[in-house]
Amino acid sequence: MDLPSLVHGPRWMGAVLFLGVQLLALWPVAAVEVHTSREVEAVNGTNVRLKCTFSSSSPVGQRLTVTWNFRPQGLNSAESVFYYYEEPYPPTNGRFKERVTWDGNIGRNDVSIIVWNLNPSDNGTFTCQVKNPPDVDGTIGEIQLRVVQQVHFSEIHILLLAIGSACALMIIVVTVVAVCRHYRNRRQEKSTETVETELTEKETLKSTEEKASVPLED
């Protein structure tokens, strides 16, 4: 029996197995990436569009599914909100019955929904999951919804308000200055006219007096 062949045989098989494992580790895994806004704020009694888009390494097929769930604030249990498979399936029971509509476009990788008539019980986390076989794994998008009684001003809103107020103040100042200059010019014109009129009257009176003081010839 050839001893070297027995010794080197297992080593060769081990090297091939190790190489195969490395190739599998480096091979790209098919997965769906879901993109959502992390936080959304909306006013009580209004409607909100929960935007969710996705990207997939495979072409979008007819077996694509979209699952929207909701987890109330302070609770771990989740409930179904919306489901899509070849066509939209709105909820038939629960808190979101007749309150959720499809607003997505599969051709544009958009699987968004609209939640109508918000109320404080809608505070919580909405999740958006997309499966596009063979891409069935991937990230799950989360949206933290906050239902408030009135809109809170953000830093951008405050900045825009400050800029708008400054522009309005500048317009008011320019207008006041222009009006003041106009009335000042009018007063100067009237004063000049008055002085000219007085001078003319004085000259006329003086001329009349001079004519009257000349003695009449015999």
C-alpha cells in the first residue's frame, strides 16, 4: 500500500473543503433592502403616508409580497396592518379596518400605505417587510409614528420663521423710509412755493409803492 497517498489524500480533500467554505462565505447573498423614514410625526385627526421603498438583486416578480405590521407603544405584540400579494389586501378587522389604503407602485419599488384619521392609539412602530423570491431575506423597515395634537416647530421651521420675519421687517422699514422721504419732499416743495409767493407779493407791493410815490407833473 502506498503510504504517501494515504497521508496526502485527506489533506487534499481538506484543502478543497476549506476553499469551498471560503467561496460560499464570499458569494453575495440574495437579500431585499427596505428603506423607510425612522420617525414620522402627524397631527391627530389627519392622514399620514407611511413611505416604504425597497431594492432587490432580483427582478420584481409576481410572487412579491409586502407585509405591514404595527406594534403599539409600550407593547411587544404586533398586529397586521396591510398585506400585498399580486394585489392589495386591506385589513378586514382590527383598529385599522377601513383606515388603511394602498399608495404604492410595485414598478417603482414603492410599497407605501396611507393611514387615515389618526388618533393617539396609533402611536407606535409600523414595520414594512418585502419578499421578492428568491430574495426572501433582508432588512425590515421600521417607522416610529407619533400622533400629536399640534405640529411642533422644528429648527428648520424656526429658521424659516425668523428669515420671513426679518424680510417682513425690512420691507416695512423700507416702506416707512420711502413714505417719510416723500412727505418731506412735499413739505420742502410747499415751503419753497410759499417763499417764492411771498417774495413775489413783496416785489409787487414794493413796485406799487414806488409808482405811488412818484409826483405827478403839472
